[in-house]
Amino acid sequence: MRHLHLRPGNRMHLAPGRLRDLLTEARQREAFIVCHQTLPHYGQPEAKPAICRGFADRYRTQSLQLIERLFGFVEVDPPQSAEHRPTAGS
């Protein structure tokens, strides 16, 4: 399973308290948060879903422990935005 770094700020333009609610829910469900940069509607449809690195670094949920034991993690760089992607021939 892949995971990326959590970045500071409100990059998803969430309502006040929404991130806290998402973190609480994921922890209660013993799950994880998917990196916002790998969500299909974020503008990176070719990006593969990845676990949020910031979440994985801070919380040791049952799901994360199981994934780590069975498959391990692969560190990946965040997908590049359209304005930072190389164009053909460059």
C-alpha cells in the first residue's frame, strides 16, 4: 500500500471541524485516511489511491497495522499538478 506526506493547511477547503471529524471517524473505525492528492476528483485521475502519510505517522490503527504486516508500505511522491507536469518533448 502506498502513502504520502500530510501537508499543512486546509488544501481540501473543508468546513471548520471537518478534518477533526474525519480523523475521529477513521480512528474509531480502526481505518485510515486517503491522501487528498490521490482522490479522483482532486484533478489527478491517473494517481493511484494512497494512504495519508500524516495520518499513518500519527495513528496506528488496526487497518494500518494489518496492511503493514501483510504487504508493507511503499513511499511515493505526491502526484504533480497539471502546471508542474513535464510536457511531451521536455
